[in-house]
Amino acid sequence: MKTRIILIICLITGIAVHLSANEKIYINREVTTHIVMPENIKMVDISTTKIIGNQCTDNIVRIKPYLENDSISSEGYSENELLGTLTIIGERHIAQYDILYTESPKYASTIYNVSYNETQSYINPEVSMPMAEIARYAWAVYGSRRKFNQIVSDKNGIRAYINNIYSIGDYFFLDYTLKNRTRIAYDIEEIRVKLTDKKETKATNSQTIELTPVFSMNNTSKFRKDYRNVLVIPKLTFPEEKVLRLEISENQISGRVVVLTIEYEDILNADGFDSDILDDADYYPYYYIDHSIKR
């Protein structure tokens, strides 16, 4: 009976140790290790001074072992020595790794891609949808067929139209296309989204509110014939006397400006999220995400 109890205790202890064990990342003094999260990073914690590093982009952390100066030999750390613990807090997931030293540079990780299987989720009220998830939805919308036909602009040799409007979570996904029928390439200077009065007047009480997109899928700044993009804005409602204006201006002194006007009725007809849209949609490659548009 005593032996059985001991075996049960050992089994439980083994399971607990297995569940709490962190994944290992090996580093070396001659190698900079880049750790890539699948979502934006909110905070990084390094438990000891034996590891130095910084966050070099929104979703990448780079680390190296700390040595006082380059003259110190690698004997300062031994093979498989635990230098510390690295904790990375993303938008909705936490990853934690044991950082070990290796004397051989070829065994050190140069790029370590964090898998969601190696993370633990947490509730973050500030983030309703991680940027990587927004990118995947945008990629799926980009590949979907056109359903809208009523929002069209045709001026100065540029034909523009809305393909789709999707309502997903707390965001609207505006899918639009530009077709250049001139011989002059269109240099995009800026893309703006405005909530403005349906009937423009010179009255002082007219009000225009500019909306900041949280994501733009296609960041091409110049096109000759065809251009398609999915712009993501926070979900909103507005009165019928207001309209949503999508403006794409050209980078020229007398540049052309494309305007697509979206009325409240169009917003009401926005498609809700259909899980079928993601059936054939791979994850949008994170390194294509443009972080110049901040959330």
C-alpha cells in the first residue's frame, strides 16, 4: 500500500513538473537570437542580468548573453547553464522560456518562432482582436468575391468601387478596388477615412471626424493598373445625415483624389462574419503586416 502511494505521488509530481516546464532556447555570445511572437508584444521581462536584449519591432525580441567585455572568454558560462527566464507578454498570450547557454554557436537559435502551443492565453480588455487575427481576416476578405455593386466612383480615369464590407468583432473591414485607365501611374500619398455630413455646407456647425485605421493590408504606394486593399476601422454607428468617406489622394501637385462615399444603409448591410470565409485562408504572414499604422 505504501509503495502504491509513493508511486501515485511520483506520478502526480511528474505530471506537475511536465506541465510547468518551460521550453528551452539556447544562446551564444557570438549569436544574436531573435524571438518572433505571433502577435504584438506588450511587455518583456528578463529575470537576470546574465541576459541582455531589447524589443526591436512590434513582435520581435532579440537577446544575447551578457559579458562585461569582449575579452572575457566563453568559459564565463558553462555548457547548458541556465542563464535565466524570459517572459514575453503579447496582446492575448504569454510565453515563457528558459534561456540556456551553449558553447557552440551552431547550436544557438538565430530565429525562434513562438508557437501558440507554447503560450498561455489571458484576458486583455484593451485588445478585442490581436493584430495577427485582424491580418488573417483581412487576407480572407481580400480573396473573397465582390458582393457590393452600388458604391462606385469614376473620375479622372480612375474607377473605384467597394467590393465588400464585413463586420467582424469590433471592426469594419472595407474591401475596395481602384482601376487606373490612364497611362500615368497612380502614386498614393495618403488614405483617409472621414465621417462627414452628407450634404456639405459652409455652415460653421458642420463637423468632420477623421477615423484612424487600425490596419491596412496592401501598403503599395504606387500602381499602374489595378489596386485592391482591405482597410480595417473601429466599428461605429452614425446618423443618416452623415456618411463615411474613403479618400485616396495622389502624390502630385495637382493630384487626383478618389472618393468613395459609404452611407449608413451600406453599413447596416455589412456582412457578418461567416466562418466559411476562413476555410481556404492561410494565416497572413506576420512579417507582411505594416506597423506604421498604430492601434
